[in-house]
Amino acid sequence: MALSDHTSTIFTTTSQELSQGESSPGFWRAQVVGWIFLAVVGFFIRLAVFGNASAAFWLTLALEPLAFVLTSAAAVWHGRNASKTRSAVTTLACAVLLCVAAAALLASIGYAIHHLFPVGAMRVIPGNQYRLGFIYYMGILSIWTLIYFGVAAELAARTERISKMKAETHALRLELESLQLQIEPHFLFNALNTIVAEIGERPAIAEEMTRRLAAYLRYSLNRRGQGLCRLDEEIEAAEAYIRIQSLRFDRQLEYRCHLDPASLERRLPHMTLQGLVENAIKHGMQSSSEHFLINIRTRLRGDELMVEVDNPGHLHAPYDLAQGGGGLANLCRRLALRYPDRYEFSLNQRDDRIVAEVKLQGEPIQL
């Protein structure tokens, strides 16, 4: 029962594309070319069978255009009635009945035309000419029907795949936008709390932090909705973020950039580097060093981009994104959407420094 319903759905879905005559130029092109080819083949078959070029011509001129009209009418009728729910068995039964009726009609007309010619004008054919004509057109119409429904099934499957891909892409885009929206309010909340904490004791520092925050937000708003940006733009934004935070630590925070010039034009998801830098500052704050240094490194090897950010500190346990959550989990989810099976993220301890490394293979996909 499920197979029957699925088959019927395929016939119904695709026939709306294939069989609505006035809105499907591809079908009409195939229909015209196909019956022209069958008319040529039919002419030479009749010429070989009857041995009379005039008879072969008139039979072809009468029967093939009529067959074209009958199959076209059947296709249009099927398309306009496709919205009605029918089982696959009913659809196939109707197709068989129409093929039988059309073959009988064409054989009758051919038989009548055949008898219009005088005796001896055509080669004598043993057996019943009507039966031969019926078998011939039943075969042609059966093949036409199989091709019609075969193409219909293929188009239905293709339409279903495209619809599914569009739905998945839309869902991923919504998820990506949701993840992006989680980043900026989080950053803004932390920055504003920092400014509020400085207003009472160091108003000049708070004022300068406000200016730098405004410049950073201007960059962020200018790129809202783009999703992707160049690495050199990410570097500039990360530096602006670090300058904001450096005021908080009274110049205890320093950073150095070691950049591969070939990597600066590569595109990556917006605020990727800022997530790594924010994590570095968070761990650096927990270190015992009065001054802590953040290093930002980029390197391009073939089509693989490596971005590395390290800071002083110690990981208390191997980092698990599934348990850790937060900004890095958000970052990895965004990278997974842009680089499916083509990215690596690691957070490791190297001597007395914590190293966050991202490797991106190839170009990010567009969503």
C-alpha cells in the first residue's frame, strides 16, 4: 500500500511539470522531435512492407500526426487531472486502456486507408493487416507511455532532492544566523560590564574604551549579514578587540601578530578570530603572570589555512567542546557548517602556554 501511494505521488508530482502542455516547452520539444523521428521510421517501414511509396506517404501523413495529437491530449489531460488522488494501479490501468483505444483507432484508420488503394497497388501481406497495425501502434504507444512515466519519475525524484536540499540549506542558514546572533550580544555584554566597572575609578579609561568599542561595533555592523570576510579584516577586528581589553588590564595585555602574507586574502566566517582571541584573554587572565602576551599566527599551506592563537596559562583537563560549550563550541559549529568535514580545531597545552589552533581546508561554502 505504501509503495502504491509513493508511486502515485511520483506520477502526480511530476506530471504537473511534464504534462501541463502550455507551461512545459521541454515536453513539447521532445514530443515534436520524437514523433517526427517516428514518422520517418514509419514511412520507411511501410515502404519496405507495402512496396508503394505513395501508400507509405499517405499512411504516414494520416497516422503519425493523429498519434501526436492523441498522445499530446493524453499528456495534457493527465497533467490537468494530476492533483486528483489516484492509486498507481488506477493510473496504470487508465494508461493501458488509453493505449489500447488509441492503437485500435489508428489501426482502423490505417486499415481503411489501405483499402482505398486498388488491388495490386501494394504488396500482398499475409495475415490480417488490421492486427499488424494494432500490434505496431500498441508497441509504439506502450514505449511512449513507459518513457513518459519514466521521465516523470526521474523529474519527481530530482524535484524532491532539490526541495530537500533547499530546505536543508535554509535550515542551516537559520542556524548559522542564530549562532552569529549569539556572539555579538555576548561580546557587547562583556564589554559594557567592563566599561561600567571602570567609570567610577578611571573615567578617562572608560571613555577611551567606549570610543574603541564604538569603532569595533561599526566594523561589526558594516559586515552584518555577510557571513564571510577576509582574514586581514578579521585581524583588524581582533586587534581592535584586544585594544579594548588592554585598557581593562592597564597595559598588562600585549599581543603580537605573525602573519603569512599569502593568507590575508583568504575568506573565513565572520568573528572567527575574535572567538579565539576572547578565549585567549579569558585563560590569560587566570594566569599568574602580571603581563601576558597573546600571539596570533596565520599560515597558508596549499589550500589549507592555519590560524593559531596562544596565551599563557594551564589547561586543567583536556578540553571537550561537548562539555565546554560557550564561545568555542559556537565557533566550531559555525566552522562545521561552512567547512563540512574540512576543518580541525584543537586546544592544547604547550609548555606554559595554551594554544588554540584552527585548520580550514579549501574555501567555505555559501549558505
